[in-house]
Amino acid sequence: MSAAAAAPPPARAGGPRTLVVKVGGSLVSDKRTDDHLDTAAIHAYAALVADLVRTFPGRTVFVAGGGALGHGAVRDLDAADGFAALDLTRATFAVKWAWTAAFREAGIRALPLQVAAMCTDQRSGAVADLTVVRRLLAEGVLPVLSGDCILTADGSLRIYGSDHVPGMLVDGSLGPVRIVTLTDVPGILTGTGPDGPVLPWVSPDDTASAHALVWETAPWDTSDAMRGKVDALAAHARRGAECVITRGDRASASLHHLLAPMDRWPADVPHTLISRTRPASLPHPRTAPPPSDPGITSARS
Ligand SMILES: Nc1ncnc2c1ncn2[C@@H]1O[C@H](COP(=O)(O)OP(=O)(O)O)[C@@H](O)[C@H]1O
Ligand SMILES: [Mg+2]
């Protein structure tokens, strides 16, 4: 066993034990196509994640968004064919491989894992075997996951999208778990501009405020964009994860804050937190402005 396995670094107070970081396809591909992958962007993000893994070994799991290849594989599926989603496993493996090659070039050990081989639906819901993930983390190796198709209880395949995959890591053996989805917007925007204010916090038990702000999904998106992300992350948060939506910046200096307590994140990183724990920095509901006050009260950040 490696040194990382013998003495895993303790999580800092208020920070997670394990970080699941998902880089959205929107950051590394043009999803209006079926096959675009921006390798320069992948290399830039891979270098940032590699630095995180070198600094905090054994604490990060990577999830690759499917982007153009993922969405392209599941458009126009034949509803009569229970195995129609099979092409997704090939498409997302190509994406995982692009990331894995970039991690190797960035100097860290990374291993792509097929979610379909680790996770199936049972009558009680999706069940995952995390034995290999735990071993990889213990050795300081970065597990590289992606969306996939998984076997259902009735023997067909269903799509298990990359916003859902982090949920399989929400397990006592890895917790506390933080899930950060890096995407092309700074959080759930409360207005129409891409740089406007975002909802600072969403209760996973009441997502109505978030749903009300989500605009119509583009026709080429097969995972319902922000609405799909909110619903997936709320489900993970109800199982105990701390979930964050924030914008990815391939030119940023570091991703170290992703493992820091939320109240120590840089002030200039807008984000939406989806967690059962309400941030202490938010005004208590009783001190919120009276109803006559115009504007969205939860939009202050
Ligand atoms: N209120 C909102 N705030 C931010 N983004 C929104 C909102 N409503 C819809 N969206 C859409 O969600 C997109 C992010 O989701 P998505 O494209 O699936 O990203 P990813 O590739 O990271 O999964 C944004 O680019 C935007 O088009
Ligand atoms: Mg998406």
C-alpha cells in the first residue's frame, strides 16, 4: 500500500473527506454536434485536477460529462429496443479515454471505470460496488467515471447520466462527500444574463425556487440541462452530499478551494449550494425583507 493508503489525510473541519468533481460537457465540447471534443480544454482542466490530486492524494473522484458524444449517442433511441442505450457506453468511454490520456500527460495516475460494470438497478434503486474506487483512492490513483447505460431490474438498459453518477459515491465509506459540478454558468442564474446573480442556496427538500428559474432546454440536450442537474443534485443532497454548481474556468490558478470548507471559498467564485445545511452567511428567513420588497430575496450572494 502507498503512503496515501496508510495515512489518508483527515478532512479539514467543515470540508469534505471526498470530492467528486464533474466537468460538464458544455466546457469541453460543442453539444450542438454529435462528436466534438475540445482536447485543449480537456488538457487545461486535467492539469488543474491533476494539481488537486497531487496536493490532496486519494480524495478526488472525477466524472466526465458526456458532451456532444454522450448526447449524440442517445438521441432518437428506439423505444422498442431495451438495449438501445448500449452505444452510450462506447461513446462515454471515448470521452473517459480522452480525459485519462490528459491526466497521464499531466503526470498523475488515472484509471477509467465503466459505471455499467459497477452499478445496476435493483428493486430498491441503483446499487454500486465501490470496492475498486476505494482501492484506487487508497493508492492515490484518480478514478475517472462518466455517464453510462446501466442494467435495470427488468434486464434492459437505461441511461444513467453524468449528473446522476456522483450519487453512487455518496457512501459512508467515502463521506462526507462534496459534489462539485463545473459548468458553463456560475450557478442557477436568477436573471437572464450569464453573469447575473445566482441562487446562493437551494434546499434539496424544496426545489421549487430553483425550478422556477430554469429556462427552456435546448432541443439537442438529452439530460434536461440545468433542470436535470438540479434534480440529480437535490437527490444526492437528500442522501447527505453537499452539492455545488459553479462555473469552470480552464484558466483559473487552482481548484484547491473545492476541498475547503464552503465559508473559506474565495469571495469571487459565485456558486449555488444544494445541501440540507443552510449556509450560516445567509440571512435567516425571519430576517428576510417583507413580501412587499421587490426582487428575488434568495438571489443575494
Ligand atoms: N436559471 C438558469 N441558470 C443557469 N443556467 C440555466 C438556467 N436555466 C437553464 N440553464 C441552462 O443550463 C445550462 C447548463 O447545463 P448543461 O448545458 O447541461 O451543462 P453541463 O454540460 O455542464 O451539464 C446552461 O448553459 C443554461 O443554458
Ligand atoms: Mg448537462
